[in-house]
Amino acid sequence: MTLSSFPPPLASHGIEFQGVCKRFGPADSDPLVVDHISFAVPRGTLTTILGPSGCGKTTTLRMIAGLESPTAGRIFIDGHDVTTLGPAQRNVSLVFQSYALFPHMNVIDNVCYGLRMSGLGKAQVREKARAMLDTVGLHGLDQRRPAELSGGQQQRVALARALALEPAVLLFDEPLSNLDARLRRAMREEIRTLQQRLSLTVAYVTHDQSEALAVSDQIIVMNKGAIAQRGAPSELYEQPASEFVAGFMGEAMLFEGTNQASQRSHADGGAPGHADLGPLRVPSPPSLPSGPVKIAVRPEAWIIGPATTAGLAARLTKRTYLGSIMEYTFASALGEIFVVSPLVKAPLDVGAPVSLTLADHGVSVVAG
């Protein structure tokens, strides 16, 4: 597709990529790190770019920031073509994984640093910096040095410094990876609340699926430099479009199955297609042809029942108590099956026979 065949950028989009690719190296034979991707981030929304290490997500973020130039394609911010512009001309702020705070400066001087180049007077700069510190919940900590702050507080200083510049687009590069689990949960909630309250346009890079599900309006899953799937968090979790997305979004186990496609459309009264997973039957997308498929089943989708002739016969081989849930491992004709159950007050005994069936959620059928 040529650039001229792309639609004009929409002003309602805070970020827009049109056919963007990136290779590191001068030769056409050098591999593409980002392979002709197109997407949009609507204004006032948060899009997470998610994927494993080496998938191209950080390079994509750096191209939004202007820290890398695309090999081909066009990049728009607020409807303006910024493809050839440097970072200072793009009106974007980047919050780094390492926070990048100046250790010899106190909190308010760290926040003031970028504002000093804005043309505001000294008193206005400090007033605005103090207002941003209040916004992120750091009132009264103006004179602290970064070393005197917790990891979460340092993250908030970095966020205040970025917000003080009033960017059109705010970028996060693995912002929570240096925090412990409890702080990560708290900070992701704060980032999401702040983004929604201030109607910020945000692109957020992470490799953590639960983090992406918690903060995003839209998730873009990348694999080997290309977009594997994009959509709302619930769509990617419940309706993955490929084996890769099904396996990457959460802890789904993948099983070999056989699809039986519908012979007539559902609108014409035909039965929907289904896939056979041992003795179990799973609804399948109408577009999927008959033949081998992969069936992704999430741990919470299994229903544990007493041993009967119905369902999938299984025997418990391992159990783990985790407070709010039980983790079970079962042996079955389909192989080992991992199950999460909220029924912690009536745990099964190792060796117990059961019948497993499937709920109507957390199960998806994709091409094999």
C-alpha cells in the first residue's frame, strides 16, 4: 500500500501511524524491527503496546517520541505530520523506566527543570511545578531528594515533571517494572485515574499482560515487529485472533482440536460451528473452516464436577492453596490441565477423580 492510499489523518486521533516501518542498518536486506504498522490512538485515551522482548514495542514508542526516525511511513500527532521532526518539536513527554531524576536536585527542582525552557517566569515555573506535585499526590515533599523517596514516589515525581510540560501525548516505557507487586498495582491505578481525570492521550509500553488489561482503552499486541491484534482489553482476552495472542494474553493452555464448520449461516437457521476437544464441544467462529484448530482454555474456564460419564475424566495430581484461590493440576486424556478454583473452603484431595466441563467464557478457538 502506498502512502497516498492511506486516508488523511483524523484530528480526533492523538497519535496515528500510517505504514510505519523501521530497520537498523542501511541495506534493504537488514531485518525490519517494525514492519509496516498502522494504528491510531484517539485523543484522551490510553493505548498499551504489549508484547514479548524484541517484538518492536519500545522502538515504536521511541518513534512516537522522535528518538528514532522511521525507515518508511508517516507519524501524526494531533493531526500534524511529525515524521521528520525532532523530540523537542513534537510536544510529547516520555516517562522512563528508570525515572531519570537528577539525584543532586530536590523534588521541585526536578519538576521545574523542563519548565525553565518554556519561557515562564521563575515564580510561575515553581507555582506550576508545585501544582503538578499536588496533582500526583506529593504535596509537602518539595525539598526531598530522590534518594529520600520510595520507588513509587520517585515514579510520581517523574510523572509530575512530564505533566508539567502539558504534552499533547504522554508516553510510558515500562514505567512500573522497577516496583514491587503491591506498588505496581497501586501505581497503575493512579496512572489510569490521572489519565482519565485529565483526558490525557497516552501510549504505554509494557510486557505485563495484567498491567495492560488494567490500564488500557485499547491494547496493541505486537509480535516480530508486526501487529498481531488490536482492540479493547476484553476483546483480546476473550476473542484472541491467533494462537500467539491466545497464548500471550494470560495463562491460557492450548490444546489440539478439530473444528466442524457450520454448513449454513446462522442467520439462515444453520447451527453454529463447533470444535471438538476430546468429549467436550466448544463454539467456534463462523469464519473458521473445518479441520485442525487450537483451543485456548484459561484456568478459570474449567468447571470441576463429581466424576461421571459426562465431561472430561480427570484425576487430581497437585494442589496449591493461595489464600483466595486454589490451583489444581489434573491428569487427563488431553494431558496435564491447570485449573484455578475460588472454592478454597472445600479443597479436593490429591488423587480425587473428577469430571471437567467448560464455562461459556475464557475459551476460544483459533486456526491451528
